[in-house]
Amino acid sequence: MRRHLPTILLLLVLLGLLALALTFMVSAWRGSTAHMSVHGWIALSLGVFFSVLVGCGLMALMFYSSRRGYDDRASGSEPPPGDS
């Protein structure tokens, strides 16, 4: 139990912060009197969609680059193949 105490405390703090953020979000949503047109919703949806698409694409490129060895050091720490 003592070994898991820091993890449990961290989880409780993070859940508390999440509850606080959700409470603030709900109160701000209910207090708002702004209205958005159909064009605004379309623009918001497209913006979110393309932001997620670009983020996923960049993460995929990062993993591809890492797996293919493009992120290895460019220094001459290893001798080229064939040199003894």
C-alpha cells in the first residue's frame, strides 16, 4: 500500500483538477448568451477536424522516422560497414 501511495495521490489530484475544469466549463456554458450560426459551427468543426488530422499525421511521421532510424545520431560514432 505504501508503495502505491504517490500514484494514488497523483490520481486524486488529477481527478480533482478534472472536476474543477468540468465545473468551470459547465458554469461558463450556462452563463453564455452567445449564439453561433450554422456557418460558425461548420467552421469550428472543420478547424477541429483538420487540427486533429495534422496532429495525427505529425505523430505518425514521428513514429515512422523513429522506426526507420532517421532519428539516429549523425556523428561518426559507429564505423561504416566494411571498415575494419
